[in-house]
Amino acid sequence: QLEDALRRSNQKAEMLLDVAAEIIISEDFDGNILLLNESGHRILGYESPELVGRNIFDCAMPGEIRDEMREYFKSLKNGSIKTIFTHENELLTKTGERRTIYWHNAVIKDELGQAIGLFSSGADITERKKLEAELIESERRFKKILQDHPSLAVQGYGIDGITNYWNKASERLYGYTAEEAIGRNLLDLIIPESMKDEVARAIKSMLETGEAQPESELSLVRKNGSIIDVLSSHAVVNSSNHPPELFCIDIDISDRKKNEEALRASKETAEMLLDLAAEIILSTDLEGNILLLNPSGHRMLGYAPTELVGKNWFDTCLPGEERDGIVKYLDSLVSADTGSIVSHENDVITKSGERKTISWHNSRIRDTNGKFIGWFSSGEDVTERNKTQMALRVSQERFRFALEGSDLGEWDWDLKTNKISRNERWAGMLGYSPDEIDDILQQGIDLQHPDDRGEAWKAVQAHLDGKTDSYSIEYRMRTKSGKYKWIRDCGKIMARDELGHPLRVCGTHADIDEQKIAGERIKGLLSEKELLLKEVHHRIKNNMNTISSRSEEHTSELQSRQV
């Protein structure tokens, strides 16, 4: 019986190691790898057991942190630490790729209580880090471009017309600071009395239909009461978890942790791994009765330890509307040829009724005769990760809608590769399709008018040299038809390296051709008027001289007659 119990315990520990999606590793304090599971080899790009017996510092630790980690291991051997502790560091895969790992560690001690090594589970959080960085970058990019754009005045309003966004260009254009404008109604800020009813109806229509009003020229009111003429366009932003917002873009024409547990070759080690795991470790029979659920599983689901053991998983923890579908899916896997581990994702219900999304790795449990008798699963809570992905998509959509509503072309220049991406509107503004515009910087320079290139590049270089916070320049560009069109190009450095050198510049193109042509026409008319006035003045002066001369002659003649 003791041998059977030991064999079952070893089998159970081995199964836990196999089903674990995370790294399970045991090392001595010199970094020699004593044990590494299949997932650990796979994450690091090796074939099992290729890494067992090798030194983790030499084969997987980045050079810049190797000495630091060796000292850390020494301090763990000699110091007083908690039973379970955590840290985070990067590892190198076989191909040289960097992966960020979040560790749960426990010190292994011998019979005399001396520390002899570490037993750890490591979650690969690289993708989560990337998602978080992308979300932060997207929000930063959206805010930077709109907040700091020198000539694009952007205001945001809620469904009640109350201002909730007011960038620096709006401050300059209308004279109100953001503190003064935010919280006040649009109608009371910049809308003339004669336009208030019409504008109120337009706002209501846009928010109800989701369709922006056509771009138009408006005469709006500054803080000082003066009138400012603007080219105004709008964008309506709708999202599933955010009330509708209206963005006005005015141009002055006067941006989970994954963790899973594994078990070693004994019941004691397996239980330690179960207690250590931050994810759900679950075992059920074919009917869904819970045979094992680790502390993290109980905690994640809002139950006291062991409270769920013996209850039915399907009836207790699955949403009613998904229950039959998940049961049918698992039943279909009983005889399906899907490999030793199958994965799926579904919602669960906590004790308080909260919904959480769990990503499962499932392994079939078989008896000594090979008969399928249940499931052994590890489950990762991906609720926050999914929310992060959704937030990223919403942020990107908000940014895209805002730019589309402003009718601006967008460009993004990577100074490290000297590649530049341009959106569809950038190309269309010059009569090109996106396929006709490549990612070479020189193509855009070649389209500039030869007489304008020097001044244009001088403004860009001054910004790259740190002489300006941003730049805004106007120059002519050649369209596909061969004609030239006036463009306003605005840009700003969005990323720098650790030494402060520019890495990335983003900006927009605005078509100002019609404004330029109209301005030149007005200058011409004024010039003609000035010439006409000079001519009239000259003729009147000559006539007055003639009249004066004749008057004198007539007076002299009268005086002669009287004599």
C-alpha cells in the first residue's frame, strides 16, 4: 500500500508538472538546474531535458544582470527570508529572445534545516508587458498629438454639451485656459448668440445618429469677445464602456499575470506547489464533481479553502447560459484525438456573482487500464488582460476616429530605421492611393516644391536639434496630376532614447491649398485697388491744377477789362 501510494503520488506530481503552462524549476544556489518541466523548456526554446544539468546563469541569464542575480542567490542562501517570495527578471531563450518571467520561489532545505536550493514557478508575462506598454503608448500618443498640436484646436464635449477636453491650441485660439473651459457648456464659451439654437440641434443630431456634421467654416467668439473664423470639423466617438463623446477640431483660418503551479515527484512537494500556484489547479471526474481545487482556485472564486471540494463544478461555478455548451464541448474531447493537453477559455461565476474569464489547459486523467475518468486542469484568470486588450482597441479607435474626423493626413517617422508610415488620407490628399506611397522618407521630400525644400527641412532640423518644442511649416507638394498644392506640416518628437536623442517623430498634414489661393486672390485685389486709387488721386490732382491755372487767367483777364 505504501508503494502504491508513493507511485500514485509520483504520477500525480508528474502530471502536475506536465499540465503546468508555466516554468517549474529547481536549482541549487550556484544556478545549476536540477529540474525543469516541459513548459519551461518550451518557453525558453529548448527540447526537454536539454537544460537539466546546465547552469541558468550561463545559458539563460542576460549578461547585464548575471552578476546581480548570482549575488541575489547567495543572499537567499545566507539570509532570513519568507517561506514563499517573489521577484521578476528577464531570461534569454535559445534564439536570444528576451522573455520577462515573474517568479514565485520557495527555499528547499535538507533534514537539518539548511538551505540547499530553490524551487520556483515562473509565469511568462512578456505579452502582458507588451500589451500594457502598447496601451500606455497609444494613450500617450493620442494625448500628445492632440494636446500639443500647435494649430489644431481640439475640444471634447459630453452628451450634455459640457466641455471635458481642451488642448493647448484651443487655449491659444479662444483665449480660455483648460481650467476655465472644462466643465462649462460649449454654447456659453465660443458660440455666438445667433448660432446657439442651431449648434445645439447639430450636437444633439451628431450624438444621436453617430454621424458627424460636414466640415464647415464658422465664426466663433473668443474670450475677449472678438470673432474668430475657424474651419471646424467633428468626430463622434462611441464605445461600449464609455458614453458618446463629440470632438470638435478647429483650425484657425484667419497618443495578468500568468502563473501556474506544478508539482514534484512526491505528495508533499505537489501540495507545496499547489499552495504556491497563483492560478486555479482543478481536478474533476467526468460528471464535473470537484476532486481537487487549490487555495488559489478557492480564493479566485471567492470561497474558503476546501469549500468547493465535493461540489459540482458545472452547477456551482459556470454561468447558466454557458453550462450546456461547455459540458458538450468537454464531452466531445473524451474520444477526440486532440493530443494530451487541450485548451479553451470560458467565464466562471464567483461566490459573489462576479464573472471572470479563465483560460484553461486541460489534461485527461486515465485509470491504470487507460480508461478516461476525469480532467486535470490549470486555469489562468485573463479577465484583466482581456480588458487591457479592449481598452487598447478602444483607445486606438478613438485616435483613428479623431484623425479621420479632422480630415488630416498622419505620418510616423522612425529615426532609427529612417522609415516613415503614412495613412490613407496623407496619400489621398496628393491624389495617390496608399499602395503608391512607400515607407521611404525621401519620397515625401521629392514631392516637395524645389523652392520650399530648404526652408522646410530647416524647420524640421531645428526641432530635431532641440531648438523648438514642435514645428509647423507650410510648403507646396506635387500631386499625382503634376500640379502643386499647399500643405501645412506639423510635427513633434514623440520618443527619445536614454541619452535624449530623438527616436520617433509624429505629425499631420493639412490641405490648405484653397486657403492659400483665396489669400493670394485677396492680396491681388487689394493691390489692384491701391493702384486704382493712386491713378484717381493723380488725375484729380492734375484737374485741380488745371482749374486753378484757368481761374487765375480768368481773374487776370477781368482785372484787365476793368482797367
